[in-house]
Amino acid sequence: MLRIGMSAALALGLATVAFAADDIKLSEEEMKKATQIYFDRCAGCHGMLRKGALGPNLLPKKTRAMGTETLEYIIYNGTPGGMPDWGASGELTKAETELMAKFIQLPPVAPPEKSIADMKRSWKVLVPPEDRPTKPETKRNWRNYFGVVLRDVGKVAIVDGDTKELVSIVPSGFATHILRTSKSGRYMYAIGRDGKASVIDLWMEKPQNVAEIRVCNDARSIDTSKAQGYEDEYAVVGCYWPPSIVTLKGDTLEPIQVVSTASYTYDTGEFTREARVASIVANHHKPEWVINVKETGQVWLYNYADPRNPKIHMLMAERYLHDGGWDLSKRYFLVAANARNKVVAVDTLKGKVEAIIPTGGTKPHPGRGANVKHPKYGPIWCTGHIGSNDIVCIGTDPKHHKKYAWKVVKNIKLPGDGGGNLFIKTHPKSRYIIADRPVNPDRDLQTQLYVIDKKKLEVVKTIKVPEKYVKPRKVEVNGKTVEVKPRGPVHIEFNKKGDEFWVSIWGNKLVPSAILVYDAKTLKLKNAIEGDWVRTPTGKFNVYNTMYDIY
């Protein structure tokens, strides 16, 4: 039996484990590479310990029964239920696909824990608060900046939303997941899949990181304190591994407190070590973060008024909790429980679960969702689905529209079969909701945007992305010709005025892609932001909209 040493730990610092079983043997170098690919592409849906969440478990008992050939096919081609086509898209080679098919038949590798002392060893205050600007140095409309995640190159681009000019490129964590702004909008926070948090000062003439820290080995969520009296005071990171909540000083990212989220499932009472923080939103009305603990199905209302001694109100909700956002009033928080095909509505004023709503679709995935003030149903909140072609809208106004509250008032069917939607987005000044579909395996469906009329609540147009942005390209890699195929448009974000929306062309880091800017009224392509720096753009976050949770 061969063994892998600490050299195979990479940034994860994985412990020594066996990496051979029966007829499957991986060299130390292969194990090192497979571990990194799994961490990058697979852990988010299948879990660090491969026990499953949004995706099924990948434990050896199951995977070895499926066999290498079947696993290769699924990894390479994806599935209609939302599994990306990692091979067909060019993100994994055939050799890497075969490697991963073998890797997931071996026992999972247990990652290490992390203490505040470990965090502090990575903590850097790059520009002390006293040396930062006292007012904006730029004459640009910085509240209309867009932070653009350049996912696979580990960078964040700051782009002027008025001129479409690149303002700055800032290094971030590996596979940056999201960006959030402070209440004032001055600071933009990034969190990488490697648990590295950084804060960018947007008041600088050329925005740059002013502090950074690695608080965990795997993370997805970050937010700040937005309640009156606590503006810009604190930041919080939700970790996938070790499963935990880390509170930090807002301006320097100095760690203050860490709380484990390992707990018991709300329904069966099973202890779950890998109880990961899926998403966080900041309450605008009181010093509280709404924290969603994925595997246990618990929503934590985390009071940060005394961050060293936090008060945590646990709500028993549903599994597996994922992304979500505020309703129009910002009283109710709605989050997808995608394993049960439901949405949980939390009343943050009363501190209770208000309703649990079956969506009628498969694997709801709202991002933050889309808010609409509808002439018949009143305020509604809409979500798409990864596993089915449903866009559903839920009534959110029990006071004035009780008849429709906490019910699906409309199920909008996207054209074609299967799911693949990741994000929907709108703006109060737009008449449309825009939906993407980047993980549908059908190439035609994958490369379109779907336009939903907010009054009719039906798809009124599809926008085909120009072929030149999504056509396959051949590039040389280590002396070999490799074909890469951009997946298509992903993640819609409106500008501050709401008169245009931006969408990323999710491509391969080997080839520059583009950010497309559409007129929100005519739906015509009005601009394409291109350049060698535009590599693997995914999420885009407008400063003003993120400050005020406008979506």
C-alpha cells in the first residue's frame, strides 16, 4: 500500500492517507493533482469528505460500484440535473477526467482543522487605516464600480460602470466565490475558495487590497455589519472547512472570534462534522447576520453586538440550505433548501421560520433571487433551479397580499429540457428578470439568456450570445493542441441606474473571454468589455446594488 506524504497536501494541508485500493493506484504526483482538482471543481457540491450535499455522495462504496468508465462519462459530459460538463467544456482534459474517476473511488482525504493562531500567521495589514484616504481620491463614480471575479486566475477586476474602463486588478484568493461591500460602500470584500479573505479600498485612485487573511481551508461566503451604529465595523466569513463562522475587524480583518458550526441535523438529530456555512446576509435593521448552515438545515441568527460573546438564535429549517436573499421589505429572508426542493422564509423581525414552501422544481438555486412588485400578487421573490426548467415566484407580503403570501404564485417554464440555471436578477427600474442557464448540457440552451416580463411573468424573449464569444478555440498547452469551449453567459448584474445589465462569458483561463453589456430596455448588446485580463469572469457585483441589497 502506497502512502501520500505532506507534500501532497497543497494549500489544504491534508493529512497523510493511503492512495491505493485494489486495482486503483495513484502516484503521489497524481494524488496531488487530483486533490487540487477535487477541491477546485467538486467539493462545493459533493463535500470535502465526499458525503454529498447539492450533489450526491461520492464515497467509495458507491463510486466503485459505478466503475471508472461510467464515472468518466459523467464527469466529462455532465448531466441534465446540473452536473457541469467538465470535460466537454475544456476545463478538464481526458486524462484529468480519467484521473478524477479513479480518485473518487479511493477513500476521502480528511483535511486539517484551523485555529485563530493559524489565521494570524497569514494576517497582513497592507495599508494601515491611518494611511488610507480620508475621502475618495477618484473623480470616478465609484458607487457604480463593478467588482468582477476573475475566478480561475485568482483576481478581482474593478471596472468603471460608467465608462466600462478597467480601473484596477487586485489579487484575491484561489477561485474567488463572491464579493460584498461594506455598508458605506467604501470597502469591497472578497472570499476565495481557499478561505482567503481580502478587503479592497475603493476610495483609492487605484483600488488595492489593504488587508488580507486566510481564515479557513475552504470558504464560500463573506459579509459585513450593516446595522445602524455598526456600519463597516465587522466582517464575517462562513467556512466550508473547518465548518465555522469567523468574525473579523472590518477595516483590518484582525480575527476576533471563531465559532464551530458542527452540529446535529434539524430533523434526524445526526451529528454532522461537515456542517458548512453556505451563505450569509447582513440584517440592515439590527446587529445580526443570517447564517445558513447547509447540512444541518439550521438558520442561525447571529447577533454580533458583542462579537467575543455572540448570541446565536438557531432556527430549525430544512436541508440542504444554500443561497438566498432578502424580500423587498428586507424583513424576510428566503433561502433555498435544494435537497428537498423547497424555499425557507425566515421572519428576521420575530426571529422565526415563517414558512417552508415547496417550489415544484428541482434543486432551487436563487443566488440572491429577484424581487418584483407585481400588480396582482404584490411583492414577490423569484428563484431558478439547477435541476429543472422552472423559474418560480413566491408571494412575500402577508400583510397586504395574504392570499398569495408564502405560496408559489407563478411557475415560469424556460424553453427546452433540463435545468442549468444558476442566477436570475432584476432591478426596480427594469421591466425584466434576466436568467442564465450555463450548466445545461444542451449547447443552444447553455449559450442563451432568458428574458422574463415582470408583469406577465413569462419568458418573452431569448437572447442568443454572439457566436464569436462562445465558439470553441484551440490553444497550445505543453506542446499539445487543446480545444476549449466557453460555457456561456453566467451571472447577471445591473448597474446602479438599472438601465443596463452585465453578463460574463464563463470561459477557460487559457483564453480571454468577455463581459457583455446589454441595454435593459431594448435588450440590445451595447458594449463588450474585452482584453487579455478578462479571463474566467464569473460573478459581478455593482457597489451600489450590493450596498443596499438591490436585486
